[in-house]
Amino acid sequence: MWLDRELAWTVTLLLGVSGLACTTLAQLLAHRKLALRAQRTHRAPLPPITVLKPLKGLDEGLYENLASIARQDYPDFEIIFGLDDAADPALAVARQVRRDFPHVPIRIVVRRGRGALNPKIANLLNMVDHARHDCVLISDSNVWVDPDYLSATAAELEQPGVGLVSNVIVGRGEASFGALLENLQLCSFVIAGVCFGDALGHPIVVGKSMLLRRSQLERLGGLATMADVMAEDYVLGRRYHEAGLRVVLSAHAVYTHNRAWDLSRFVARHVRWAQLRRWGGLPTFIAELLMYPVPWLLIALSVALSAGSHPDEALARDAHASAQLALLCIACKALSDFVLVWHVRRQRPPSLALLLVALRDCLLIALWSVALVRRTIVWRGNRRRIGPGTSLLPLPAELATREARA
């Protein structure tokens, strides 16, 4: 029995230490990427850009998000707001932005989607036909940007061989427990994972900000080929990469203000994101277990502490040493996340963030487990079945009823 305990704390401690090494490396790469923010240079002339903003409902700070794109210090750009329902309350906000910025060419397209199972792609397909420029920026409605965002991102697209540019994402503005968890996740796990993939030459595109050339996209199949794919951003990134075009992760951050989230909203978001990663590639998804070292370290700590009273002094000593190492590693993980969030946001995060690292890692391991087996995905009121490559299928009527009741 004691040998079983020793094996248990040894294996889990090894997993935890290995995971800490992986996350530390990923975070160092994120620090290096963020250090480039002060080194951006803008080439002139920069191309005219059409900004596509698909809208659905009232996101937190929606007016400020839309107005931030209208305030761009950029010579030639237009904005297209797209909705699939004239009764959507976001329509009034879009019209207000158009009134407040009469000098910016802004159009609003209200039209039912074209049958795509991915509602965002259905909306974009309606909007892209109205674009006047070849350079198209797809920007989510919950994104806020600095005035030099277009200039910095367009300068990246103008580099030789670049086909698609995405941006690092920063969460801020939390005023609730769920929002703090969400912003910590965006500013640590998400940004570190994206930077890790970028450094390895495996681009991970997050679709909150994607700048590309429409003509190039059409040669690669166009947006219509993404109609029944949930993770269209990741699939587009892979398609550009496989075509020999560079996919660039810009150090210029875009911001999402998450303020009044409850815990259930955080859980729903990250079950969905985990499902996208699981059905996007199972081997990579399994490897994520090393990106959450705290649960392994907590198991090692509890097993080692239970063995600390063993009469064999040598075994008890080993158990105490293992427990101390596990505690040290947990503290290092909390501190490294805290420092990365500080660097990403350029302001000190709440002290509570140090204590939430362990809770968040344990919670996300649980959500990872759910995503491993669950095939129903829910996004903005839409329910779909998800399959390999994040392909989407309509939910059978009986299954939809059972899921709704659940």
C-alpha cells in the first residue's frame, strides 16, 4: 500500500513538474512576443481596409467597442456592421455609431443568413459582398482596440509572404468573480498557448481579429467553405499555412472587456472552447493535460502528506520533501501567471488572482473532461453537433429536446 502511495505521488509530481516546465516555457515565449509591442514600425502607404463587424445581441460595452474601430487613425477604411435580424438590439447601437462618426464610411447590412450552420460565417457571407476593398478585417463585436490598431496590423500584412494576421487578446475590466476568471484565462493560458504555437510554427488563429486579402482567401476556397465549420479561425489559419503563406501573430493587442460574468457563463464559454480544441485535433488536446500542472501537484501533495506519518523514516522524509516540492511548484505557477497577466495588461492584477490560479486550473481540467466526450456545442443560442475538424451538423429534434431539458 505504501509503495502504491509512493508511486502515486512520484508519478503525479513528475506530471506536475513537467507541466510547470511546459507552461513556463510558453509564458516566456509570450513575454518575448509582448516585448515587440514597442518595436512596431508602420510602412507607408498602407492598403485601404474594409472592417467586417458581425453583430449578435448586446455585448458588454458594445458601443465603446464599435466606436473604437471608428476612431482609427488610418487613411482609408470603411466599416460594415452585419446582423441577421432587424429586431436585434445591436442594430440601434450600430446606427448610433454611424450617426456619431459621419466622417467614417459605415454601412449596415441586415439580412438572414445563407443557411450556414456557423452563424458567424452566415453573417459574414452577407457582409463580404458589400466590401469595397481587397484587404478585409474580420473583427468580433466584443473587441475594443487602440487608435493605431489598423496601422499596426496592416503593417504586418504588408510584410513579404504574409497571408493572414491575427492579434494577441487581452481580457480586462472584471467586476465579478466569473469575469476575473475569464480575464485570467485569456491573459495567461490562452495567450501563452497561442504564442507557444506561433513559436513552434503551428499557427493558432483566434478569430476575434483576422486581417487578410479577400482575393487570396477566394483562391483558398473562400468563406463559403467555412459555412459548416465551428472553428473557422483555426481552420483558416491551417489553410493559409499549408498553402505556404505566413500566418502572423501580431504583438499589438486587442481587448475584450469582461465585466459582469457569473461562473456559469465562464463554464459555458470554456466547455465550448475546449470542445473546439478537442475536435480540432485530439493529440494536441490530450497534450493540454500538461498545461494545467496544479491539479497534478495537488494530488502529489495530498498523497505525500498522507504518507508523511509512515514509520519508515526514509519514506517519511521522501514524502515531506515531495510535499514541499509540490507546494513550491504551485506557488511558482501562481506567481508566473500573475506576472504574465501583469505584463499583458500593463497593470497589476488583483491580488486575488494569485489564489485563483489553483482553482481555475482544477476547474478547467474538469471542463476538459466534459469536452472530451460531449458532442453538442452551444453558442449564442445555437445548438449544433460537432465532429472531426470542428465540422457542424444540425442537432436531431429529439436530441435537441433532451439537451434543452438538461
